[in-house]
Amino acid sequence: MSAGAVASALAGAGARGQERQGKPVDDFWAQRLGYSAQKGVFELPPLPFAPEALEPHIDAQTMTLHHGRHHQAYVNGLNAALKKLGELRDGAIEPALYRHWTRELAFNAAGHANHTLFWGTLAGPSAGGGGRPAGPLLSAIDRDFGSFEKFEGQFKATAAAVEGNGWAWLVVHRAMPGGRLMVSASERQQDLYFWGSEPILGVDVWEHAYYLKYQNRRSDYLGAFMNVIDWAAVSARYAAIVGP
Ligand code: MN3
């Protein structure tokens, strides 16, 4: 390594060290997930808009139940898993209980994170929901999928094909240069997740997300969902990950 490269690498390490001491570059999850250091538990963050804001595409009753009961249940499950794992460490050790509560931890933590991201990427018709992105995100979609229409086709088809409960995602892979985008899916909350991918948009296709209004017509829900995507928020998340 040349002297210049060494100096450059050290400068980079120094910059990263400063970031660790101060505000991290990308502290999205730290800001959003509602961890109370004082109480030592996660708390359900409020829905960032009124439950009726996504009408007529997603109804208020679905939103109220989805946030207040389903999302709350993931937060409760996450806190319970952390508590139980602590109790197991301190008491009688039964390996099968570790397996159970570690699974509970992964499922509920992912459920909490998935829904937190989800609410933050939605906007009603009067708040700019729907349409398509602009700027660097649209350029990246054109580059990586061929066109916005091809992205939309893959995203909706992936969501329609999730077996049982799960999600379809638009993700950035951190290891690939230039903010490479991909469409992926989760079964349940986190099964099929691959390390290094960072979701910037997801659609919840658990039946609790749409059954009251759409019953078993998942494809109708997916069509409506495209009308409530807050592309400005998705673009901001993309920019935060990829950088200027
Ligand atoms: Mn859900």
C-alpha cells in the first residue's frame, strides 16, 4: 500500500470514528423503532398519519387494527422474547427454550421493523401518494429493471406469489456498487431475508393487511397499494443508504 493510500485509509478510519462518537450516517432504525432506554423496552411508534388517510385504497378500520393490534403484538412479542432470553440466561437452561425464544425474537423484531418501515412509506391521495419516483431512484429503477413498468410488474407479481403470509420488497444491496436495486420477498416476517439487503419499500401481503376490504383478492389490493406509495419517502431512504 502506498503512503498516500495509507494516509487516505487512516483518514477514512478517523472519519468513521467521529461518526461513531456523534451522529451516525444512517440511523434510520435507531430513530424509528421506538426503543426506550429508560424503560428498556420497545414502544409502538404512532402511525404517522390518520387511519383514514389512505382511503379509498386502504380503509381506516384495516389501518386501525393493523397498527394498533397487529403491529402492537410484534412489539409485545419482541419485548417478551428479550425478557425470556434474559430469564433463561439467569436460570435453568433448557436448550429447546432457547430455540423457541430466539425464533420469537427474530420473528417479532422483523415484524416490528417491517411495519415501521411500511407506515413510513405510505401516503394518501391528498398527500402525494402514488405515481412514480423521480431523480436518482427513478434512474436506478430504469437502470436495474429496464423501466418503472417492469419494476412494478416484478414487484406486484412477487407479492402476488408469496405463499401464505409475507412481504414483497424493493431492496438496495449494500455490497453492490451504485445502489443496485432488487425485488425480493419474505415469507412470514423475515424468512428468505438475505444479509446485506436493505429494504426501502415493502408491501405487506398478510391477510390482515387487506382482508376486510379486499377479502381474497390480493391482486386488487396490490393495484390499490401502488396508489399509496410515498415515493418521496422511499427516495429519501434510498438516498440515505446510497449517499450523494
Ligand atoms: Mn402486517
